Amino acid sequence: MKSKVIILFLLVSSIVYANDKELIWGQTGHRVVGEIAYHYLTKRAKRNLNKLLNGEGLAMISTYADDIKSDRAYDKHKPWHYVNFKDGETYETSKKNPKGDLVTGIQECKKIILDPNSSKKDKIHYLKLLVHLIGDLHQPLHVGRAEDRGGNAIRVQWFRRNTNLHSVWDSKMLDSYGMSYSELSSNLNKLSKNKVKALQQGGIVDWVNETRVLTTKVYASAKKEENLSYRYMYDHFSTVKSQLQKGGIRLAKVLNELFG
């Protein structure tokens, strides 16, 4: 009887974990964003971040916000991973979630990091969250529609296996590509200084609104129950890589402002 209980517990845990995984950029994606950001930091920002984090790298801390989801003490952070609004709206005109969202979460992280009265422990905690949230901002379906939970309710297949549209953009395409985060981050397009500067224009709300334009295209890219495979990868993986690169470059801008 005891063995049956253990097996049942493990089965339920794996289902919960699998469902929770559908809510995030995959680990590879977040680490790519962190790795790219590091290379665009000023020397001063690198020194200050290294001192605060005791040498722990941005790629390694980038998944922290997902790692702590199983701890109920951090439930207040869960709404920070996404922002939903209706088609045709912008963030400014949308109805706001009273529990917070991706934009308010990033703002809160920056506020605590800049507060001279914040403890080192709090600064580290909110820095780790910030690194993750800037990554989430650039995953199109984290800026989605409430009615389908950012594509989680849009059931599709990935190479004949059941999944959902959100998961395809979070991790399925990245996993199929088969590169580690370090391989992928070092094999993205080389950008000129002017291009990097252009990508760093604006702020958090501007970037959210920009991502939402892309989100509309992602929603139109697949039908419910459609089997997505090689052609979908061919058509859309360049967008995944572009969003990861934007996320890293813009994360560097935010960190340079905070620590540089």
C-alpha cells in the first residue's frame, strides 16, 4: 500500500511539474538571455554585479524565478511572469491585474535594488527575479491573452506529441534545435553598435507593446490541434533567436543603468 502511495505522489508531482513548465521560457532560453546580457555590460556593472552575486553568473541566476515557484512563500511573484491584454490594446490602455504583472514586477525589482536601505539578501533576490522577467518579456506568449492563458489553452502537437502553443514557444523549438545555451548565445547574428543602440531605445512598457505586436502573429501562426514540425521550426525559429538576443541586449541596458 505504501509503495502505491509513493508511486501516486510521484505521478501527480510530475504532472504538476510538467504543467508548470508550460508557463516559462525554457531554461535554455533564459540562460541565453543572461549570457548575452553579460557581454554588453559595462566594466563597472560587471564589477558591481560580481561583488553582489559573489561571482555567480547571469546565465546561472536566470532561472531562479522559476526554481522558487514550488515555494508558496513566493506566490506573490507568480503574476509577474506575464501580462495579458486584449487585441488592439496597449499596456497603457489595458485593464491592470490588481495582483501585479510583468511590468509592475520589473518596476518593483528595480525599486528594491536601488533602495539604499534594502538588505543585500533582498537585492540579490530581486536582481535574480529581474534577470528572469526581462527574459519573459521577450517571449511573445508571456504578453498574451487572458482567455487562453497566453497560449497554454491552445492545444497543438509538436512532432505528433500533444502540447500547447505556449510550450512550443517556451521550450519545444529550443529543445529541438539541440544547442546548449552557450552554443546558441555565441552563434547568434553579429550586430553593429548602431543596431544594439537602436534595440535598447525605449523602456519596459515600450518593449511590452512591441512584443505584443509579435504575439498577434504568433497566435495566427497555428490552428488548434495542428501538428507543428519541421516547417514551423523553419518559419519561426529565427524569431525565437531574435527575441532572445533582444532580451539579452535590453537586460544589459537595464543592468547598466542599475549597476554601471
